[in-house]
Amino acid sequence: MRQENRFVKIYSKGIGNVSEIWVDRETGVNYFFHAAGYSGGLCVLMDKDGNPVVTDSYTLEHGGY
């Protein structure tokens, strides 16, 4: 049985300094990841009201992001 990855990368930019957006397939919550050299960080992507950005399952599965 093929196992789906829990997280899917929906955005990526850069080579040495990388910025990416990852989405949790189970919750729809978006995460921002940034790496520069040997260091990096990950945090929840927030909207203007301070709530987590959530991608609905239909948009996530059909690539409408």
C-alpha cells in the first residue's frame, strides 16, 4: 500500500537562501520554512488577524493554490 506524505511543498524559491511553503495534508495548516547556509527555521504561516493560514482539502488535492 502506497503511503501519502503528510506534508506537501506548494512553493519554493531560491538555492542558497531557500524559502518554502509546506502544507499539512491532515490539517491544511500552512508552514513557512526558510534556510540560509547551515541554518533554517519553520513557523506557522499566519493571516492578518493572527490565525493560521489553512488550505482546504479540495484546493490542496486539485492544485488550485
